[in-house]
Amino acid sequence: MRASGIDHILPAIGSLTPAQQTVLAAVSGHDDPVRVADVARECGLHVNTVREPLDVLLELGLVERERMPVAGRGRPAWGYVSRALSGPASSVEMLRHMARSTIAWMRATAADPMAAGRDLGHHLGDDALATAKVPDHDVGEISPGFELAAHMTKIRVFLTAFGLAAEPHPEIPTALVLRDCPFADPAAPDPVAFAIRQGMVERVVERTARGLAAPTFRDGDDPWVTEVVLVPTGPGRIRRPAS
């Protein structure tokens, strides 16, 4: 499936392996088409090792390729370019622009900007679930074999697809480590941006954990990194039957 919009591009990026992410980052660092040999050199990999990730990125529609001009007697070569180029017109920069403007407006108008940020995150979580067409988890009975720890993989992949760089916790099976925040400006991260992230995670867990757990957040010295620990809340809410 080729990515054709941000609702396809973000999940596609979230599905990439580390090697594919490295190659995509190398291609995205160029405004002009870049040759395979140059990508391999920047990644510190052999040319043949780079070709497979490039083929996957091409199939997903995350990169495009075009014929490069022939130099001298050399053979024609392909040049690869990212569909999400860097710069003010890129999807990432447009998101940051919108986030900066929204946070500035919230700080100017909200009595409690942090609470407003979490509330906005709740709405973002609802929209993200709808965009990804996640089934309604409030329909039907909880499966007798449902295990929260096993469900964490789905939550992690979903959050990663929407830019939160979620990783498994090294020690707690029902916890995740978030290492990124798409709403924060790398040059001047605002605490409200991280409140938006928290609100989004709260809503995603609320609507997918079947009432079995609620998230708690453990922040450290690095504001970009937070641990999300799902704490059991009981046997689960009574679910409405499927219509």
C-alpha cells in the first residue's frame, strides 16, 4: 500500500524497521534526489544492504525515485527523494507550526494551559483512533484470554505511528517508554506540548484497554522521555453488546 496522505504516511513510518528508518532519514536529509551509493555512505552500510530498505520505502510511497543525469560514460542511475521533504512546507514543520500557534493561543486564553493541553490531547486521541479506523473496543464482551501485556504491542505501534516513538519498557510488561513528542518544538519545548501528549495517551488507553487499566506517567530529567505505566483498575467495565 502506497502512502498518499498523512493518515497513511504516519502509520507507514511507524511500521518501519530501524534500518528502514535510518535510510529514510538519510534520504530526507537531501532536498535533491540522492543516489544509492551516497545513502549507503551516509548510513555506513554496503550499497546492497541499502537497496532492500529503499525498495520497501518506495513501495510504501515514503520515497520516490527518478532517473539521474548520466555523467560521462557512466550508466543511468536512480535518485531517491523523500515525499516528506524538510523545510517549512513539510508535514512535520506544518504540524510544529500549528502546535506552536495553538499552544501560544492556549497560554494567552486558558486559565489553566496545562489542563487545556490535556483536554486537547483527549480530542487528538479520539481523532487519531478514528483516522486509523481502530475498532470500537466498547462493543462486545471481553475475551477470557485477554491479556493487557499482550495488548501493549498494539498500543505501542499505534502511538509510534502518530509520532510518539513508543518503546517497550525494559522491565515492566505493561508499560511503555515514549521518547518523542510531535507537538513540541525541538528548539524550545513547551510543557503544554507534553501535556497534549499525555492527554492523547490517556484517551487512547481509555478507549482501548477495555476498562482494565489506567495510565500513570513517570517523568524524568529529560522532558521528551516519559514512562507510561498501565495500572490495573479492576475486572473491566461492563461492555454494551454489539448491535
